[in-house]
Amino acid sequence: MPYDTATDDWRNGGFGLYVHWPFCASKCPYCDFNSHVAADVDHDRWLKAYRTEIARLGAQTGPRVLDSIFFGGGTPSLMRPDVVAAVIDAARAVWPFSNSIEITLEANPGSVEAGKFHDFGQAGVNRLSMGVQALNDDDLRRLGRLHSVAEARAAFDIARKQFARVSFDLIYARQGQDRAAWRAELTEALDMTVDHLSLYQLTIEDGTAFGARHAAGKLRDLPSDDLAADMYLETQDICAAAGMGGYETSNHARPGAESRHNLIYWRQGDYAGVGPGAHGRLTLGGQRHATETIRAPETWLDAVETQGTAENLRDTLTPEDRATEYLLMSMRLAEGMRVSRYAAMGGAFDPAKLADLVGMGLVEEGEDLIRTTVSGRPVLNAILRELAL
């Protein structure tokens, strides 16, 4: 059912809740997420703050149907399962749940976290996303991971018995990795009968340990851009042949196993962001707002306790902002974007540029849709620069 008004447009994507747990056992050298190492965490204090924020946001949105909850981080599998259960209950108290609600928790495959999988399932989690990152012990050490391949496999086996849906992440274009090594590793991952894979090219971000090493010329043997591009294209072919087509730039799934929460982002639905540094998009009173919260964990916690909120930004998005976001996000998806929805937001394409992209085989048009082709996906950023007026 289409929705064309500013008030209802978010329904095209749905409504989700993101809960950020900012703590990790260690900081990975490639990570630029808002994650922190802490020796001692007061789980009860954090739970009370999460409840406060969820109640505040629920009062603003009203009782709209919640399609997904995503516990991200950090390492949410370090949370106490009873805290996870209580957060889910807090969400249920303010938003009616969809009959098919997806509740995802990110987990590291260490033995301590794996032993808690049963309790997370009892808490209400029905999908697990595991940060495996590599199926090679030497590379796991380079990536700063605390688990081994054997531990990852054992944790995965436990997760498959507990959860109907399990995803895991791998990073490719790593130091010293060639196409043959990545092909073997990806084939091994697909043989583990997963239904969802997130496959990310290693990127070197400023402000990370890898970023500092790279700037000092100490991060050697990274694949060239051309080799990384070849790995990307080969990844698409191998996954498609295994029935795990790429439904988004970096995500592959069997039909029906796509991440419903992430689809809310890419289809420009609404989502409430709770926790340090969490972002949100909320349509309230016919206006769409971008929200952010305080990043520093202790400062966030203090703000919730003393002020009743840790939100430090709420910007009203203009129609042009909304159209640009829809273009940037929806074109990451294999399904592409709806032209009529884009036009209702005030978006438009340069006909000549669009025709050129179609002629080059990078973009294809259908009935009320535009999407990238398989050839176009590796150069998505260039396509977006051409399409954005």
C-alpha cells in the first residue's frame, strides 16, 4: 500500500528500535564505532536509563507498530540476558509489536558469550548477528579479534540450534589476501549453511589503530583497489550461485532472510535510537527529524539520569534532505528506488544523465523504479553523484 504524504511516508520502510550497548572486551584496530573497553559496568543502572529513553520516545511517537529491535554496539552479547529481556519488555510496553517482529542481537563468538545464547533466546531475541570477521586464525589476530576459528565455528553451531535466523560478518581485502584465498574462505562460509552474510571490504578509517599505522606506512600488503574490486565482483557471483544473492551492497541472504531492521534504514522508514551515540529518524506531526544522542557513555548515562534525556540533536529535515537520503539509501538495494516516491519528496533526475547511465549498463529502469545493475554496484558512489541534482 503506497503512502504519499509526509505524515505517512515512513510506513514504506516500517518502524524499528536501535539499542546501542557501547562496551567491548577489547577495541579492534579497524573499528571506528562508538565502542569502549570497561572493566566494570553497572547493568542495572544502564537498564534504568534505557527504560527512561524508550518511554520518552514512545510518548512522542504514540503506539505505532514496532517491526524490529536491533541490539548493536559495542558487543551486546556482553549484556546480561535479563537486561536484554527487560529492554524488550520496555519497548513492548510503549509500542505494539508486529506479529513477525525481528529482534537481533550482535554477538562475538567467544565461549563466554556463546554460553549465554540460550538465555538470549529466552529473553526474546530471535536473530543473532555474529562478528566472525575471518576464517583464518592469523588474520583474526591481525584484526584484533579475541576468538579463534574453532571458537567461531563452535559458537555458530550453538547459535544455529538456538535461533531460527543467524547471520555473520566477514571482512575481505585484508592484508596479504588474494582472490584465491578469499574465494576459499567465502566458499567455506557458505558451506556453513548460513542464511545471511554481511561481507565488508576492509576500510582504513581515521582515528583507528589501523588508520594510524597506515598513515605511518606500517600497514603493508593491503590489496590494490583493482584487486579489491575484483574480489567484490567475484563475491557477487559466488554468493548468487549459492542462492545468497546480494540484496544490498554488502549484504547477502536467502530469499526471506534479509535483515528487516536494516531494510528499515535503506527503505527510509522511521527508527528510534537509544544509547550513547545512537542516531534516529522520526516522523512526528508530519515532519521528519534526524536525532542523535551524546556519544560518551558516562556522559550519556548522567544526562538521562539528571535531565531525562541524552538527546543532543534534533534537526527537522527539509523535503530536499529527505529526497537525498532516500536516493542515497535506496540505491544501495538491489530492488532500487520508487520513482513516484522520490518525486513526491521533490526529487528529480536529469534525464540526459539518467539516459547515459542506462546506456552504459550501470542503471536500469522499470515500472516506477530505478536500480543499479550488477555492473553498476561497484561504482555506486559515482552513479549517485550523477543522479543527485
